[in-house]
Amino acid sequence: MKKIVCILIIAFVIAVIPLFGADILGDSNNDSMIDIVDGLLTAQFYVGLDPQGFVPGNSDVNAQYGIDIVDALLIAQYYVGLMSEFPGAGGVKPALHQFYTEYEDTIVPSAPGYTLPLDTESITNYSEMDSRFSLAGVNHLLSANGFAVKEYNFSKADDIFSAYEYLSGATPTILTADLLLHCYHILFDFALKEIEETYFYDDIKALTQALLSGAQTAYNLNTGDLREAHFRNYAFFAVAHALINPGSTIPEEVSEFVESELEKINNHAGFFPSDIFIYDEDYSQYVPRGHYTRSPLLEDYFKTFMWYGRMAFLLKGANPWGPGEEALISPYDAKIQTMQAALMAESLKKVMVDNRSGKAIWDRMYGVTAFFVGLADDLTPYEYADAAEK
């Protein structure tokens, strides 16, 4: 009779890069290894979180302008093997692949096969597995498919290591690496949530108020197309202000536009023309998700950032315009929206929030978010500011 072994599959990962010695450039927590945690700690230090165990002397890996988000990005790139030496290094540092020794598998698979359905009595360790996990409820699945998935309460285990120790011994296990990205996702999600709640919420709230006041003043001081561009910026910032300050008073001059936008945002209305931007916007995207559902503060923050991030200032216009046409807006509206973007870029440099410029606040927020989710695909205030100067 063929013997079959019941195997329990566990998702489990240990990923470290040993670098023996102290004071290693890029080893931000001085644990003798360079890994993604070092990049995360550097990003946290940059935004002022004062991470425990952080070693500043190991973290300025490009030796430029002190520790900033670029250092965090370089450490992450080094960890995954995209670079072999930090720009600020005095000598060559080994990349990830240099810690990998190719393994030559000399094992020849020779386990006997089997056919379905299984006779559970032919499973060598069935009795032991049944005594541990009570397989009666999934016995028919095990017989029919050759495997079964069963929920088990590891309440006595403090963590995944304890669970693995419990399962070790006579219980065969298969260790897989599919938990790695999930663990990193949880790590980054937690870090981003902490940064958003502790720093970015207050920053975007104060910056929005300052930009709204500046747009209101500029609208009242100008005429013609410049006045129209400032008016639309006035309305744009008023929507953001209302999202980050629910229940606040909406300026009368732009109330019609703002209230219409807020109604579509709060009703998650799907695709409708934007009153301010003309083209269709998908208002269903303003439903908070992920960690943004954990508090009203994060929900308001999410909707505000979605408004800032999704609404594009289009460069191109055409006649006819609209869905399915050469352009989504008219040439005149494209001109006004380009003026809006240039005026915003200029406002960021001029407006002050406490003792910081709007650009300094933007730089910090953009640098950190770029570390987590990548650089923006669209034009940013940097490009508009450069174009305006030329």
C-alpha cells in the first residue's frame, strides 16, 4: 500500500542580510544589517518621528544636505540590489546579490504518486494530524482533493514563531515566501498612517487655509482671464477646505461651485462633469478605504488628498471638445487651467504657514509619499515653477 503524508502548509518568512560589524553606512538602526527597516527609519526621522534606535551617522548615504527622503530611497534601492555603492560611501559596499550563494539542489524527487479519491487510512500520519486538528469536518475534502484547508485557532501562540514551533516536530511543514510582501505592506501602511495622522493632517489643513486665503485675495485684485484663473483656484481650494474642515463656512463667491462638488463627492456619484474643471470626474473614488476608514480624521484627510491628487489641470484643449473628442476641454479652458497651475506653483513659494513656506510643506509631503508609492506621473508644481521661470 502506498504511504501518503499529510502536510500542513505555513506562510512564513525570515529575510535578513547579515553584515557583520558596526557603523555601516545605510545601517540606520546599527543592527549590523542593511534592510528595508533602515529605509523606513530614515524616512521617519526625516519627517520628525524620532524613531527609536536610529543612528543618524549611518543614514546620510549620499552625503548631501543632511538626512532626507532621498537617503531613505537610496537605502531601499541598495537593499533590493539596484545599487552596489552609496553615493556617500568611501568604498564599495556589497549589494544584495553578493550575499546570495546559489544553492545546487541534489535532491531527486522520488515520492510515490497517488490517485484520487484518497483512502484516508493510507495516510501515514493521519491519526496524529487528526488528533491535533480534528480533521473530521474536512475529511471528505481531503479524500476528494488530496488536500483540505481548515481554520485553526492558535490562541496559545503569541506570534507566528510560536505557531511554527507548535507545528514543528512530527508535523511536516512547507515554508513559503508569500507572506513577505504582505508583511512589508502592513509595515508601510502602519508607518504611513502614523505620519499622516501625526504630521500631514495638520500640514495639509494649514496649507489649504493659507492657499485659500491667497486665492481669495488674488481673485479680488485681478481682472480678465487672470481673475477667472484665480476664481477657479479659489473654488478649488474652497472644496479642499470644506473636505478637511467638515461643516465649515463656504465663501459666498464660490459657494455654488463648491456645494455642487461636495454633493457629488459625498454621494460618491460616479462619473459627472466637474463644475470647476469641466471634464468628467469619477466621484465614486472618494470612498475612504484601507486604514483611512479607521477614524473621521483619516476619512477627511483621504477625501481631501483625493481631491488634490485626482483633479488635473489640463494643458490641451480643442474644438469640439468632450468625451470621445480630441480634448476633454475647450482651448480657452485649457488656457485658464494652465494659468491656474502656474499660479498655484507660484503661491506655494510665497505663502507662509507659521515659519515655513508652502513649498517646504509640499516638499516634505511629496518626498515622503513618493517614498511609499512612487513619484507622480502628472506634472507637479516643480515643472510649472521651472516653466514659469523660463
